[in-house]
Amino acid sequence: MINYDYSAIEKKWQKIWDDNDTFAAKNDYSLPKFYGLVEFPYPSGQGLHVGHPRSYTAIDIVCRKKRLQGYNVLYPMGWDAFGLPTENFAIKNHIHPSIVTENNIANFKRQLKSLGFSFDWNREVNTTDPSYYKWTQWIFLQLFKKGLAYKSQMAVNWCTSCKCVLANEEVVNGVCERCGSEVVQKEKSQWMLKITDYAEKLLDGLEDVDFIERVKTQQRNWIGRSYGTQVTFSTNIGDTFEIFTTRADTLFGATYMVMSPEHPLLEKWADKIENYDEVLAYKVEAAKKSDFERTELSKDKSGVKLSGVTAINPVNNTEIPIFISDYVLISYGTGAIMAVPAHDTRDWDFAKKFGLPIIEVVKGGEDVQKAAYTDCNDGVLVNSDFLNGLSVEDAKKKIQEWLCEKGLGFVKTNYKLRDWVFSRQRYWGEPIPMVYCEKCGYVPLDESELPLMLPNVDSYEPTDNGESPLAKITDWVNTTCPHCHGPAKRETDTMPQWAGSSWYFLRYCDPHNDKELASKEALEYWSPIDWYNGGMEHTTLHLLYSRFWHKFLYDIGVVPTAEPYAKRTSHGMILGENGEKMSKSRGNVVNPDEIIDNYGADTMRVYEMFIGDFEKAAPWSQSSIKGSKRFLDKVWGLFDIISDGEGYRKELETEFHRTIKKVTEDIEGLKMNTAIAALMSLYNTIQATGKITRDEFKTFIILLNPFAPHITEELWTMAGFDGMLNETKWPTYDEAKCIDATVEIVVQINGKIRARLNVDANISAPDAIALAKSEEAIVAEISGKNIVKELYVPKKLVNIVVK
RNA sequence: GCGAGUGUGCUGGAAUAGGCAGACAGGCACGUUUGAGGGGCGUGUGUCCAUGACGUACGAGUUCAAGUCUCGUCACUCGCACCA
């Protein structure tokens, strides 16, 4: 028996695949295609950890199977290489970020190749390559031309450690998503992308795609559509203001109003508000609090009542007080609300604290003086004049009609989604191709000027004054206006990391094109991505952003499909052995290099797929991996028991057909663990017979090939089969042959098992029951008893109910 | 607080148009192989008062039959979090 030298075998096949471009996608657009995609990594200095390959292996398996099934497969890989860690490392070690990136990529690439993924390396992309970011900048210019990129002075999230602005999506629990430092609000002029214009399309598009439900739900929540009414309230000083409500039916229960402390009308009313000092003081206090603190303190409501200015409820002309309170957000709706304490917990809390009246307008709950009755869709309107007696639903319609008629309101849809803050005050990102001219304002660079290269500098430390490091390079900053040719300055902020990753999957279709981001033909052929797997953490970041860009590109005729991804799945994390998230600080990181050295890439792949439910987090186990190695050792041993004989042996035929079916279907359903289990079972059956026919061996190693590509190629060659395994056909199964001729059924008396029988699989119900009743053990059970019911579940059981 | 999901041996996990719970692995125990190793092979491994009974977080229910369906409780995970 030849030794299973996984190291030599894996290196050998990786070289053969490399030398022959075995897995290069073909440019023959007449073939059926399959585009499988995994999120391209950020090439960090730490290198790959064992979490990365879980996703890559799963889709690699799908792609390898699809190739054997005759598809022209595109399975590409690239580098999302702009970003802060590289820049920080570069600053610390005085190495240029581009060199750091190059080194990291080389290491990542070596690691990925050592795992035997069937990536098409000819299509590798790198977001920091000017020939790539030329098109990132080009897309930005298109967004600008369509009015979807604009500059705005506003309060933004500022990470105190990165010294950089963050998008709302990048702030998690009030801290920076990347570094965990405190995020404060800072007034700054920023480039913004109008993702809100696409809120509707981003929501509706979810109906047409095959994304796992969690992803859809999360995106829906993030976009946060709500249907309601915008209502105009007048005031005692003549001015009017608007509020948004989803519960216009409760208008008669509005006993006070609340404005956000940042509401612009407050300034306008400065001389009318008698306690304006107090208002200003409150505003300053609110501004000091971070988002996190505002949330934390949510239970304890605070606020200031405006004196001198009151509101008038349009439905009954009642004069009601106006408060300012930080529980109303300036960024949502109109920044002002009507408060209905009887039917909203927040308003109720506030009303209790400030001693405001609570008027019940929907009957059906408990005493509204004791708690707000919010879940009141079944209630009936009371204390509401012309709405009395109506259901909530009818009352909403009626009041909306009434408001519309009087010109006091209109139906409105609101979204939680906000525009995307697109500027970053850092060096290592795509320069924004805009020029500021005193005369012409912001002027886009001409497309012929692209790419606008990131200038080489000696110092790229972030600054405390909120300016990009690029601002210091005066000879780069100072330029001429593309419009009037007068003196002008370049935009010095760069794009966020999410820019390059928002369209990379398009570039893979035609990565070397220097005329367009990708040719029409290539995009027509490869779009949409058939299967995209990635992390849940990107659901409201990369996944949402890239859908937005794609929809925009679709609208301007650049891409052929409205949605980029036909199918989206998500993998669970690989945790450390102690069940905690792998991290350097916890000291529980497992390096794939080490696993490959000790067990081989095939074992690593099989283990990561066998570890458990693909969608769930799973702890790494150093001892469990041995099981996968043992399995491959045993498979290797099959070579020694290959014997003569054609086809599948009679006694194994059913199991072979069933296993082919199971593995084929499980791969499509990402149930890699049960596919491997089925192969292990099949092995156990074969092993018990002491031999394997050539045809059986062939089928077995083809089925195992997507999981363990190196060992199976080697065995294929050793067995002398034609060509290479990756050029063969995926085995097929016959549904009819998946069923045994005879099956064991159980016989139950009152649901308790009392006997087992071997019967013909197609036995009729009466025959099965008769047979069961003739069984010795059953006769004893039923004699002298009254049979109430008899039933036969085909291929499963007979149950006799007696009294 | 809201939303989504999960709960099965010592461990990872199988089993859903309701039909033999614990597949397949890991671990452990015992045996074996006189190549002492992170080796191979074999056997066993849910619980108990053991010809049988009980058992899928807990408590009820529907059913001939429930891990699977219904109601309630508890625990955990993830997401959102004053979104009017």
C-alpha cells in the first residue's frame, strides 16, 4: 500500500491546476453558466484564519460540482484592499500602504492556493489598483451627474480613534464598528450618496430574489418603511409645522407636541419663546450626549416646555403645549411629533413625568391612566367626535380623507434609512474625483482624467482637525477648474472601503477591460450572480450598498439586471475551541497553515464542512478534525481493495443511487455535513464487503471530489481512469433504484412497537395489516381484544389500535 | 422593549407533507495487534427498579402516532433599538 502523502499530493495537484488554468472560466457565451461568488477578503496582516475557508469551501464545492455537471463556472477571487488597518500598520512601521497591501495579498494568495480552491486566478481584482478604482471613480461621477452624490454640511458620526467620519451602518451600539472606540457627533461637510432615493426599490427588489429570510428581514428593518400621515399643526403665533404619524386615527388623543431639540423652527421662534435660554441649555446638553447615551437613558424622559408658543390641534382646535425632548429625533420624519400618551409608551412615560393629560381614544384595553394601550388594532374609537365607533383601520382612512380635504395633511411613506455618508478623512482610499472652484462650486473631473491617482506621500497620519492627510499635499490639491480653468482645489477626502466592494463582482466578468467597467456581452452572459455567500455582518453594509449601486447602474443602462444577486446565503462563524469568537486577544485563533501542515488541505476542507449546520456558529475542535483525516485515510485505502466486476454490485446498488441523490441535493442545499455523512455511511457499507468494483470506486471518488479535490484526483490517476477527474461527468442516479425492493416495517399496538417485519416495498395496506396480524407476537397482543383501528403507513409501519 | 431564530446523549450534530429518536463523527471504556503512537482493528456507550418502561428545555393540548403541530413558561443566540 502506498502511503497517503497528502502534502506531496496536494502540492502536485495545485501546481497542475495552476499550470493548466484548469478552473479558468471560459469566454464561450453559448455554454450554460454558473457564477458562484464569495466575499473577497480584506488582506489583513494576520493572514487567513480558519473562518475564511468555511464560505470559500462551501461555494468551491458547489462550483466544482457544477463544472462536472457541464456548467461554465465563474468562481473568482480578489482583494478588498483599501482600508484602515493597512494604513495604520503603514503609519506605525513607516512602510507605504501599497507595499503593505502587496505583501498581505501575496500571503493571502499563498494560503488560498494551499487550500485548493478552484478560483479563476486570471480574473483576480484588487480595489487599490488604479485600473480598478478608475471605474469606482467613474461610477461616482455617474452618481454625481444624476444628482445622487451631493455635498452636505451636517452632524456626522466621528470616530475618535480612527479620526474619521463613519456611515450610520458603521456605528454599532454607539461605537465604531471597526475599532470599538467612542463615536461622537461632529458638524462636517461631507459627500453623501442618496441611497434613500432607492429605499423603495431596495425593499421591493427583495421580493424577487432568493435570499435567506434573515437577510431579507434585516434589510427590511434597516430600510424601515412605514406608512403614515403628515399632518400640519398651526400655532398661537401663526406659524405652522408638520409632524409624521402612523396613527392619525388617534389625533383626538394628542394632548401635547414634542419637537426635537435640533428642530430648525426653534431658532426662528427665538424671540417668541419666553424661556429660550432654557431651550438652548437643553439643546446643548442633548448635543453632548452620544447616541449611545441617549439610548441608554431612554427610560427617563427629559424635556423643556416652550412658554409663549403653543400648538393647535387641527381636529378640535384645542390649544396644547409644545415640548422639546431628545426622545424625538431630528433625523426621522419631520423632527416633530404629536404625543398621544394613551396609546404610545414613550409619550405615556413623558406625560406621567410632566403631569400631562392622558385621553383614551381607542377603547378595548386596560385603564390608560395605568399604562399605555398600544397594541390596539382591534379597538374602537372613542372621545373622537366624528371618528367615534369606528375601527382603527376605518378611522385611519376617514381622518386621512378629512385632513386631505382640508389641506391639513397627506398620506406619506417614511423610511428609517438615511443617506450614505461617503467621505473619509483618510489616505488609503479612492480619491473622490471632484474639484472645488470658488466660481463654479463642485465640478466633476472629466472622465478622460480617470483614474485620479492617489498621490504618493511621505506622511499619511490622520489629523485631529478632521482634514484628510491629502489636504497637506498642496501641489496635488491645487489644480485648475475643469469648467472655467481658474484656480481650484481637489477634494481631499477619500471614499469609504465599501466603495470598491460595491461593484467588484461586475469587474470579474471582464477584469482587463480598459474601455468600460465590463463589456455588455460579458455582463449579459454572467449576470446575475447565481449564488453569493457571505457574512451576516455585511447585510446592512456591503450587501445593501452594492444592491444600491447595482440598481443605479441598471437604471443608467450599464448592467442588465435589476438585482445583482439571485441567491444569497450566509455562513456561521467558526468559533475558538472554547466557544468564544476567535481573536488574537483571546488567544484562540487557529491558523489554517498549521492545519494544512498537520492534516492536509483536504482534511481541513472536509472537517470544516462536516463541523455542523452551515448557517450556525460552530466551535473549532482539534480532536474532531481527526475524524475527517481518518475518513480520508480510509478512502485512500479503498484503492487496495479495488476488484474486478462492472457497475454497482446488486447489494450496493440502492445505496449508491441514494448516495448520489443525497450528495447532489445536499450540496445544492448547503447541507455539506449530511452529504459527507452519507459518503461515510457508503464507505462503511463498502468496507464491510471487503472490496469495491472499479465503477463503484469511480462514482465514490467523483462524489467526494468537490469536498476533497486533491486526494480524489490522485486516486483517479492511480486507478488509471481517463484524463483528469475534473474533466469527467457528475454521476447520475435513477429515482426508481433509490428504493429497496423489500423494507423493514414495524408493527405497533396502540403506538408501541411490538414486532418488525420484512415486507415487499409495494405491499398493499390490507396485505400488510393481514401479515402483521398473523405475526406470533401480535396474535398474542390482539386476541380477545376489540380492534378499533388499523392503519398502514407505506414503508414505515402498521399500527393496530385495540381496546 | 420590538423582530427573527434556537433548545435533542459526555461533545459536534442527524431525523419536519407528524410514522422505529440519537444517523454520521468526536470522546470515553474494554478488548486486540509485542512496530508504544496524536497508530490500526473490534466491541460497547441515552436513563431506569430492565422479558419492560421512560426519554428530544419545562408545563398543558390535538392525534392511532408528536423532537416535528397548537397554547403557555423558561433559557440562550442574533438583529434593531426612543423610527412616532
